Amino acid sequence: MHVQISEMLCKELGGHAKVYIWDGRGPNPHLGHLAWGDAFVLTADSVSMLSESCSTGKPVYVIGGERCTWKIGDFHRTLRQRGLIRSFTGAEDMSESWSYPPLNDNAEAAARIRGALAERGWSLGLGCFYFYK
């Protein structure tokens, strides 16, 4: 089934001037697409692609997010509640631009780690852990 969908997408969109389909050969253009893209339409199955796209502050539309269950469903709900993603219905005006504070998990994770260490009397400094009594 996956091959059929890929073939259909390549057939239908492969000749479009604004669509690029990477065939797996050569360098992965993903980071360039994030930098240069104006908006993103993604399938719901990849947490990493959603996270990376939401780190741009640019419109992110998701196909099939309503079918996700369990952990990935919670992830989609959180992104939607924070205004980072919208469902793709096919009726969107893709020229409409919207934005949000970009997702930055690294900074958020680092702040939580610093806070947890500070609660225990520890601090971070130049790659070392220090304990102060």
C-alpha cells in the first residue's frame, strides 16, 4: 500500500513546479525545506517531522491527525491546543499565513533540567556538575 501511495503522489504532484519529491538519493534536503518553506503539510505519523516543522513558527497542516490514538494522539492534541498545527482538509487557503511561538524543546528541556538540579542544590557549569552545600 505504501508504494502505491508514493507512486500516486509522485504521479500527481511530481511535475508541479512548487513540489519537490526527494527520491532518497543525494543529501537529504529536509533542513533546507524547513528553512525555505512557507508552510508544511505533513502526515500525522512522524513525531520528529512534526516537531521539526513546528520549530519554524510557520503554518503546519496535518493529514490524518484525528485518527491518531494513544501517545501520538496526545502529542497532536497538545500541538493543536498550543496553536502549532491545524488539520488539513483540502479546503485551506494556503496563501493564508499564520504563526506561533516556535517549538523549542531543547531550551524547554534544559530549563527543566536546570530547575530540577537547582532544587537539589546542584548547578551546571562548563560541562560539569557542581554540588554546593
